[in-house]
Amino acid sequence: MTKGTASHGKKSGKKTHIICRRCGDHTYHVKKKRCAACGFGATARMRGFNWSKKTHDA
């Protein structure tokens, strides 16, 4: 088994992420039952961090 182009043909049937019910992004993990973008399935709050928010200069 080589690690080149032939290995990429085996990547067809696995779905790790599907569309999230809460945020609509394609980031809901099927096995973990958790959305990577909004945190749906793990917490009732919306997932968000201060390092990801833009600063608002007046």
C-alpha cells in the first residue's frame, strides 16, 4: 500500500461532519455529536472566544 494518489480513492464513504441544526454550518461531528462551530450538542450556550472576535474601533 502506497501513501500517494491511490490512497485518496478510499476517502469517498466517510462522513465526519454534517450540517448543524443550530448554526447551519457544515461542522456537526457525527460521531462526537457536537458542532465544532457553535458547540451544539455539548453546551446550551453558543460557542465563541474573544480571540476570534474582531476589535471594534470607534
